[in-house]
Amino acid sequence: KPVIMFWKQGRFSTEFWASARSQVDPGRNTIWIEEGVTMSQLEHFDGHHLYSVAWDATPDKQLLKWGRWIRNWSTEHNSFRYWVATVMPGYNDLNTGRPDAYVRDRAGGDYYRTCWQGAIQSGADMVIITSFNEWEEGTQIEPSVSYGDAYLDLTRELSDHYRTSPVIPPSATPP
């Protein structure tokens, strides 16, 4: 099925999402994934992801926690929801002029490795990368003068490890 990732869906009410889903995708022929640090809209979506984990120096722990929360929600509601783990190489939005700008150091690839480790240990159903070419926020993994192909090589290595890791069975049956 096609997957549609939503961002900042909390700007709209639960009623809005119930209506939108029933009008746009009544047969649930697409997978809708919500984003954010709350699960207030999860009943109208098929899964959850965090756009960023860079706010935490220990992203693996955050991903484990969120994986548990999604699995628990699924069990409590007897309804499967996908857990989509976010991995990122680091973060640096100091050039944006945002008042809350900050840096999460890449630590020579270790931050990226830690994210992937958390994704694997959390039993993520899917993994998304923030991001391939987000230069403004310093999350790019595309080849560059600064990093060469290092992050593409790491992505190949770590995603291969994710694909060959033991599957953690979900608490509810996927559709």
C-alpha cells in the first residue's frame, strides 16, 4: 500500500481527521502515518513517527520508549498501529535564525549508529531517515565535501543490519 506521512497533524481536530479519512480513503487503501510527540490523533492513522529525535542525546532510548508506547496503544485498542522509527545523522540549524536553534553533533557517525540501534531494538516496522538532503537543518546524508559518501555507506551498513535483525512480533496483527 502507498504510505503517506503527515506532519503537524495536531493543527487539526480529531473530528477533522475522522472526516478526512472517511472521505479521502474510506477503504483504507493507503497507510497514514502521523507525526509528533503526542498520539492524540492515532485512532485515525495507521501508525506513528517522530520527525526528529535530535532533541535527545540518547535517541536509542527515545525510540525504544516510543516503540513500546505504540505497541501498548495497539494492545489497549486491539488495533494494530505501525511504529516508524526515525533515524538521523545529527542536527544543526544554527544558520536558520530560529530562536531555539541548536546542534546535535554527528560524533563521527555515532549519533546515526545510535539512532539505528534504537530503531532495531524498538522493533520498528519501518525506518525513515531525516534526511537525505536537508542542508538547512544539517541532517543531510547525501554525498558532500564534508562527509564524502560516509553517510551513504553507513546507511547501507545499518539498514542491512536492520533488515536482517530478528523481528520483534507486534502486539496486534497488522492488516
